[in-house]
Amino acid sequence: MLFPLQNVPTLGVSALNLATYLCDEVSLAGFGYNLSQKDAPLHYYDNRLMTSMLKEAMHDVQAET
């Protein structure tokens, strides 16, 4: 890891930063994570479950929701 003790922004935050610099107007849509449904699918395109978000190393999902 480049900075093992620091949190880094997710790609979405980086894209938002770039969009606010380049665009006159930016709209966002967020869906959040329902961590109470631990066996619910996380994405439509893979087999990850909601519980996998509790183990994310890049950011604290419980603090963000």
C-alpha cells in the first residue's frame, strides 16, 4: 500500500471533485447501503453480499451511512 495508515477517497469522490471543477452544474444520486439486510446482494453484477461492506478497508461504511 502506498499510504497504509491513511484513508483514501473512493473513485466516486474523485469523480465528483473533477466534475465540480469542469462542469457548471453537477447532480448526484446515491442509494446507500442497507446493512440491516446482511444477505442482500450488494451489486447486480456480482455475488457480493451486504456483509462484505462491513469489511471494507478503504472507508468506514457504518460511519458514512
